[in-house]
Amino acid sequence: MSQLVACQPLGWTAPETTGPGLRRILGWPALTAIGLGTMLGGIFPTIGAGAHAAGPAVILAYVLSGLVSLCVALCYAEFASMVPVAGSAYTYAYATLGELVAWIIGWDLILEYGLSLAPTASSLSDYFQHMLANVGIAFPAWAQTANLGGAHPQIDLCASFVTLAITLLVAVGIRESAGVNGALVVLQILSMLVFIAVVAHAIQPANLHPLAPFGYHGVIASTALVFFAYIGFDTVTVASEESKRPERDVPIGIILALTLGGILYVALTLCTVGVLRFDRLSDGAAMLDALGAVNRSHLLYWIVALGGLAGNATVMLTSLLGQVRIFYVMARDRMLPPGVARIHRVFRTPARMTAITGAIVAVFAAVLPLTDLLTLVNIGTLAAFAIVCAGVLVLRVVNPAAPRPFRAPLLPLFSIAGAASCLYLVTGLQVATWIRYALWFAVGIVVYALYGFRNSRLRFIKGV
């Protein structure tokens, strides 16, 4: 039992010196772009789905999610300055709350990073098919969307293919991935600003009334759903080992990404639900629906559509980048087989695990509907975020003298508020999501019992 609650000393979190390591080439602008790359694309699959849950109050849902994320982000920034390695919340939990909690966090992060590729691939497919329809081209009916339960089963072929393409790019290298991500972030921000400029004048107050047609519970359900759009800020911490000055650059990247993303989210959502009634918006391409109701210009349509493609692509790229690095650190701690942490000698990335992860997610993207994917991602993410908020407070108590280049302000206020808010938002998710999560959790415990518990580095070095 002592191993389950044993904490990994902070000094152990440093990467091993043998073998090829990750390249430290990223500054705070690149880290901010990585955070924005994961975050901003999250708006595309969530505006429509969130509006269907809360009506025009989806605007309020984004504000509430942003406030919760701010509390979590400040806790992440403190941890990241203390433990500048690639493990994110997994490493932080291992250093403060013990091995079992760390494993649970790592298992949850697979939902946050790995599975989050799937809903964004679905949204990208929706945007791409909207664009093709604009020029009179349509996919075969069986290949348009993920729906295996109907009388005529369908798969999302485009979502699957684009997942495999992103996988190839991430496997090639961090420099190439960061460069492509930076360019795509610029493109999607420009398209978002164009969208706001074009449709803002057409906002109709009638479309915002009643503000919350589904009441308080609809707002909470929508907040839990659109939280997906904010989870990208913590991807910055996953790139800590590839940062030039992680103790400074990572906190800057986290705060900037969250601030810029939150402002854009509220503006985009207000414009979208303000110009077109929420019940006329599609799940995956709501902004295109709103633009089409205001302006028929083909040029503007393609600018916004290309921004949607870019936004979804950056989420996929940075999420996969984060997932394989979580695997990398867990394998380095021997919680997963050593082969998972093997770095390709040419690409200097965990190329093998990247390929395996991408292939699995491509299957999910092809067969699971968008809303089901969003809720499953969010429940794992909210659980991970709650533990991070608790962990930073625990570490303040048990190790107050540890160096903290960045200190989260107003603790324990933000720590308690962040953890409690995340746990409360989980109550807004459907029972079916809880059942899926329970099954996922059970599988994780079995994997830990059969491998991680017996082989972890902590067990062999400390003899616990």
C-alpha cells in the first residue's frame, strides 16, 4: 500500500541523460502558439453543440468555462515552473499526491490529449464537406459522418484520413510541427477577425432572447461541453522539455494563450448566435452557418472556412504532440513499457508511439459522433484539472521551501475554486458519459495493476 501513496521526489522528474533527448528550441511565442493552436480550434466543434444545450446562454457558458480555466491555469503555471518536464499533470501529481493518483491522471490525460483529436477531426471534416458542397461536390452518403447506429451505417472517412496525415507530421519532428502550427494559428486568427468584422453588424437582439431557454441546468451542461475549447492551454506544459527557458516561458505561454483565447471565444460566440437562431446551427460548422445567413460572398466564405480547417488542424497537431509526450514520460518512469519512450534517432521524437496513437484515434474519429467524443474528452480533462488544483495546494503545505519561479496568486482561493468548479462541471455531463468513463477508469486500474505497479521506477529505486 505504501507504493500507492509514495511521491516521486521533484529531483527525479529531470530527464535521463542517456540516449537522445528532446530538442530545447521553443521560446514563449512558440509555446503560446502551441497553446492557442490547441485552444482556438476548440471553438469550431463546440459553438453549435454548446448552443443546442443552452441556447444563446452558450455565451455565458464560455465565460464560466474561462473563469474555471483561469484558476486551473494559475495552478498549472506554478507547477510548470517548478517541474519543467514533459509530463504535465501526470508529473505534478506524481510529485505531490502519489503514484496511484499520478497513474489515474496519466490515464485521464489520454482522454484529454489523445481522444481530443477525434472531435476536432470530425469538425474539420464537417468544414471540408461544407466547402466541397459550396462547389457542388459531395462525399458518398456512407462516408459523410460517424453514425453506426442507424438503418444505414456511416463512417467519417475524411476525419480518419486527416488524423493519419497529422500523425505523420508530428512523427517527423517538433521543429516542423511547431512551424506548421504557428502558420496555421496566424491563419485561423485572421479568419476569426474577418468573421467578426463581417457579421457583428448583423446581430439581432431577438436571436438572443430568451437567453437561457433550457434554464440553469442547460447552462451547466453547456459549460461542461464547451470546456473542451479551453483545455489546450495545458498543452504548453507538455512541451516544457523542448523549451529554452521553461521556468519563465511556460507560465507566460499558459497565461497568454488562455487570455487571448477566452476573448476570441466570447466575441465569436456572440456573433454566431446573434445572427442566426441557435436551433439552426450545425454541430461542427456553426460559424459557416452564421456567415451564410449574413453574407453570400464566396471570398469571405472561403476565408472563414479555411480558418476553420486551420483551427481544427492545429488542435489535432498539438493534442497529438501532447499525448505522445505524456506516454514518453510515463514510460520513462516505467509505468508503461520502455519501448513507448524510445526516441527516433533521426526525427528525435517518439515516432513509434505517435504512429500507434494516431492510428487508434483515426478509428475513433471514423465511427463515434461528435457530441459523444466531446463529453468523453471533457470528463477526463475535468478530473485531471481538479487534481492539479489540489496538488499545488498540497505541495505548498508539504514542501513550502521548494523553489517556485512562478507563484500562483491568492492561494488557496484559486486552488480550491478551480478544483471545486471542475468537479461541479462534471455533474453536468450525461449518465452515458459517466458509464463510459467508469469503464475507461476500470481498464486503467487493470493496466496499472498488471504493469505499472510492478515495474515503476519508484518501486525499484526506493524499494516501496
